[in-house]
Amino acid sequence: MEFLDGTVIATALPDMARDFGVAAVDLNIGISAYLITLAVLIPASGWIADRFGARKIFTLALAIFTLASVFCGFSSNVDTFVAMRILQGVGGALMVPVGRLAVLRTTPKDQLIKAIATLTWPALVAPIIGPPLGGFITRYASWHWIFFINVPLGAIAIALSLRIIPDIREEERRPFDLPGFLATSVAMVSLVSAMELLGDTRPQGWTTLLLLALGLGCMLFSLRHFRRAAWPMVRLDALQVPTFRVTMYGGSLFRASISAVPFLLPLLFQVGFGMDPFHSGLLVLAVFVGNFTIKPATTPLIRWLGFRRLLLLNGALNVLSLLACAFLTPQTPVWLICAILFFGGVFRSIQFTGVSTLAFADVPSAQMSYANTLFSTASQLAVGLGITLGAIGIRIGERASEWLNLASVPGISFRLSFVFIALICLVGMVDSLKLSKDAGSSVSSRKK
């Protein structure tokens, strides 16, 4: 629900704007408000779950998200819509991290790969099927049903969570770290806002620089505070675990690079090649088919190759699949485009599952809540960073095409942006070289 909601709304914005009597670009504030709410509350999700119990908070998050969806569907003006999107963000910020924490704490190490593979699937699929699904619902029903569809899903999820999710909570009650929360909140809001401005077609240089400086300054203060505070909101001990550290640094760059793909592909096909949204969406679905097809083989691959070898070999294939997109043209046969996107989806799915599983492979149970909070926060920033990097890549592509006298080539700026994203993905692979040969063997059952 949460992952899909973040992507399905994009194609409905023009219709919503028409009903609200505003320009479509003015409704971006609804998306921004949602993302900023996630960024503010995700760091506190671990403490909230530990204090009040995973089942209670997860169920409450589902109820908030579902109720806010109803109000979003009934919104008649921008102000109401934005307020309800903020309320949705409150539910979303607690739903995914708390749900993942419940799984991590109750899953034996030897079953962790399968559990993470299941958890990561929505994050991979939603950006791919969200836009065409949103277009379909908007065209054949109305934009209101994009939100109303969450009601039956939410009701089923609430019933299942009350029945299935154990009431996990920490025995030790720690006080809430208000200074850490405030500093982290300012840092996250500033960084997310700065990344959105960087990706804007109308650059706002000084505002962006000030937000970046404020965000980085507050982030550094937060890290220093977390190391010194008696009861920090987030303990950084998990960063001492080599496998977790690699997935936080190099893994974040990988997540950013794959987050750029659903942003770039529709632009390449529609703006660059002149396709209509429907046919563009059908082509992008090839990525989803690749994600879906390889899922049953992901766990055996990790057990066979081990994490280090898998992340290096498959990471290289990810880079090649991104570079292949740079060679697409309007004359490229449809079957070849589908094949490139299909295998890109395969490699993307394997890498995403590998990185997400390795993150928690060697983290002690006592540190799992803090590690989950760090991972969730980094993942949220990586999504925003990916879209920003995609926009920056397009600008670099525009300058490079002019310098190389290629400006008349269809879609050249978008094609060159894939080269830029491929380089980001390549840099993210470097950390995997630091892994030992038996990294994550406690979950992969593969010994040195």
C-alpha cells in the first residue's frame, strides 16, 4: 500500500489539478509533503515500536494510512489534499519500518534471505507498475479511486496484523531523545527539500545551497549527539558491523541508481522517442516482469555464490544493463527494448534482495531496532537522491550533447543520463570489494 501509493499518484495529477482548479505542477506539494513527513518520522519509528509494541503501532499505522486515503479521495481543494497527504505520511512512516522490524526480530537467520526477498518485492514493483496502474484507474474510473482502493486493502491488512503479528516490544523503557529527534528532523527535511530543488527544472541555487548546508550541519550534529547521548534515538553501533556498513554506504548508492530508472525510462520513451504514455508504460512493465520472474531463484543464487561474489558479478551486470539503455533509439526493435528492460529488472531484483538481506545478516538481535531505523532512513534518502541524480544526469546529458554536436539526436540527453547513473552504480559496487568471502554466511549457509 505505502510503496504503491507513492508512485500511482503521479499520473493522476493532471486530472486532480483540473478538479482543484490549479496547475498540475502546484500539486507536487502533495507528493513533497508526503515524502517530508516520511523523512521526519522514520528515524523515530524504532523507538515508537519498542515503546508501544510492534503489533499495536503497525495496526495503528495501517488505520491512519487507510483513513487518510479516504479523506484524500474526498478532497475538494489543494489545502485539504496536502493535509491528508501529511496524515498519510504519518501512517506510511510507521508502517514499513515497524513491519520490517517485526519480521527481522521473529525470523531465524537461516530463513532471513526468503523473508527479505518477500519484503523487498513491493519496493521493486511499485515504481514500475504504479504509473500505468494510476493511468488506468484515472482513465476508466476517476482519480478518487486511486485512494479509495486502499480501503479494502487496509481493512484486510488490519485484520491480518491483529491475528498474525506478535506483540514485540523492548523490556527496557528508554526515554525519548528529543534533541536527537529535532536535529534529525531538520536534517531530513532540509536534505529532502534540497534534493527536490536540485531536480527542479528551475534551479534555485542559493536556496538549495542553504538547505544542503543546514541539512548536512544538522546531520553531523545528530551523529555526534547519537555517539555521546546516554539514551540516543538511534545507536550507531550497527555501523561497526562490516556487512551492515557496506550496505549503508555502497548499498545506498545502488538504491539511488535504481530509483532513477522508473523516473528516466518514461521520459526517454515519451519525451525522447515521442511515445504515448500507454505504450511507454507497457514497455516499462518489462522491468517488473524481470523482477517477478527471478524472485524464486534469488535465494538459491545467494546460497550458491555467496554475498560478495553475487554483489560484484550481478553489480557489474546492473551497470551493463544501465549502459544498454543509453544505446536505445526510436528505431530499436520493441523486442530488444523489452529484453534489455527485462534483464535489467532481473539484475535489479537480485542486487536489491542481496543488499537488503546482507544489511541484517550479522546484526545482533539487540541492535536490530537501531539498525532497521538507520537502514530505513538511508533508504528514504536514497529514493530522493535517485530522482535528483536522474534530473542532474539529464542536465549533464543536455550539456554534453551540445558539446558533442549531438543535440539533434532523439532522446540523447536522456540516453546520456543513463551513462551517468551507471557510473553511480559502479561507484556503489566498490564497497563490496571490502567484504570477506564468507560475509553473511550465517544466513546464506555458504562457508569460506
